[in-house]
Amino acid sequence: MEDAPLPLEPAADLLVDVADLDRAGNALDMRRARLLATLKRMDLAPLGYSSFRAFCSSGSSRPKLAF
């Protein structure tokens, strides 16, 4: 029993889905870039970092909150 070739419509739908995923990834990258730009401009001392460079070099994904 041979596999029948995929009809054109499901293949086209798959291509649209892949394009949508790519756009979503780009949007996420832009959100990350805006967040980093905001962090670079703000005072990070309340979070426990002396500078943006110290924040970046810490490698921690969780900020140290000082209340």
C-alpha cells in the first residue's frame, strides 16, 4: 500500500502555520528587546544589582527583590 501524496490544501495550511509561528517568535524577540532596553535605563539597585552590566553578568533569571 503506497502513501498517497498530501493534497495541496493541508500543505498550504501547514505553511501558513509555520509562518505564524515565525511571526510569533519575532514578536517575542521584540518584547525581550524592549524589556532589556527598559532595564538598561532604570536603576537596578532595588533589585540588588549595582549596574546593568552586573545584572547581565549575574546569569540569574530570577531578580533579587529588596523590599
